[in-house]
Amino acid sequence: MNSDKPIVLVTEGSHPGPLEWLAQRVRMVEAKITDPSFNQHLTQAQGMVVRTYTQINEALLRKAPGLKVVGRGGVGLENIDVAACRKHGVQVVYTPDANTLAVGDFVFGYILQLLRPWALFNQKAYEAAQFKKIRDSVRGYQLNELTIGILGMGRVGRRVGHIAADGFGMRVLYNDLADVSSLVKFPAQSVDKETLYRSADILTIHVDMRPGNQDLVGPDALDLLKPTAIVINTSRGQVLNAQALANALRHGKLAGAALDVFDPEPPTPNFPLLGIPNVLLTPHLAARTHTAIENMSWVVRDVVAVLEGQPPKYPAP
């Protein structure tokens, strides 16, 4: 009977296909953490499915004595205290491969917009003189002539490197805390951070928010970049010092920047990069393709696997 199935609490919604699959196998309850009934559901839950904004911490775990597994539909685990979960006997699963392709695509959308000015029009045609003036004056850069510096050579970093090297013929440099050379299947060179910053025409950040990464790219790192360089961050807002980046851009020490993540998120009205013309800001959209969202939502497979006593495919590291 349905009453014999484990209860799984879904806090931030999900793709309908995976939710339907989950509902056929468990007693699925959807409740936001702000719902008056949330704590009651939490006391009865054996599983949880969360996304970005549900904080799984010691206080929550104490209210969930029957909890066995938390599934994070996404790549980062910053909102989940994995150590506390393990202390309480709760397994954490996630979807590290879900949005790799989507974010890689998005990075190159940023790069092309910043380095190949498009002078778009769709409402009114340019007058002949203006049309000719734009053609005669607007110039961009060919990517095969540039060096891309990748800070963090995980799944997304490697995807960006693959596109850069094998797609655009770019020179690829990277820096990572771990030796990932066996995973790099395209022409790329591992370098120290100073060499990365000094050499990059494009610095793209793909690190997680582990301890020590707060303001990883701050004033000292930005000072090493070329004045013609651009900076891209699709990882976590906390790793890039936005005020230092704004100062560099306003004083002509950098050519441009693009950010999809912020600290805090969403950014406040006084966010320092607002109003700077050579900056692209997007509301955390890099992973938001139809396929990536569905892929992230399939974390429910590992949630059910744990509840059935099976090993999950993607346990938290």
C-alpha cells in the first residue's frame, strides 16, 4: 500500500518527468521550507530532494530523525553540510554531470559577446552612413589567436577546455588543486596561478566553494591580468571579489567581464558591477537548459536507490 512506502520531501520543485517517476515509488510530499507544514513533513521524511536554497544543516537534521538520504539536484553541495549528514547517518547524493554541457556552451556565448561586438538591430535598420561607419570601425578578436586560462579543471572546466582547444583552436592553460592531467584529453598545459593570470586573454572560473575559495580571485589576482583580458565567472559568486573587479574595469585595467553568479544572490541594487558598459550580468542561467534541468532532477534515482538499500551512482565526495 502507498502508506508503506517511504516519504520523500521535495522542497524546491523539479522537472515533471522525474517527479512523476518518484511519485510512483515513494510517498512524495512537496513543501517549501516556508510552508507551515514543512516541519511536520520533515519529522516523517526518510528522503529529501533539494536544489539550491534549502539549507541542510545540523538544525534541520535534528528535526528529521528518520532521514536516510538527501538528494541535491545540481552540482555544488555548498547548501548541504555533508559532514553533519554523515554524523546523522544520512547519505548525500547529487548530479555532478547534469549541467556540464549547458554551462560550457554558456561560457562561449559570453566570450563571443564580449570579444565580437555584434551591433545588433531588429527594430529599425541603420541609416546607410551609420551602417557603413559600424562596419568600418567595429572590430573583434578571433578566438584561435587567444589564450584561455581555466581556473578549476573539473567537469565544466574540462568541457570549456575541450571546446576552446578542439573547437576554436585556442591555447589552453589551466590551474587545479589536483593533478587532473589524466582526465585532460585535449591540448592544454597545467600552470601555476600567477602564470595563468599573466598569460590569459580570457580567465574563466570553474571552482567550487570549498573552504579557502572565498575571494580566490581578488585584487592581487586581477592586478596580474592583462588590460585586454576578460573575466568570466559561472561557478560561485563568492570566489570572485566583485568590488575589486569593478575597480579594475572602471580604471581600464581589464577589458570586460561576465558574471552569472553573485554574492549575495540575487545581487543587491548597489552591486558594484552595475552600470559598467563592458560587463554582462545574467541571473544564474548557465545551467538552465531543458535537458540540464531534467538531468539535475534525476537525482531522484539515487534517492530511491539509497532507500532501497542499493549503492547510489553519485554519492557526495
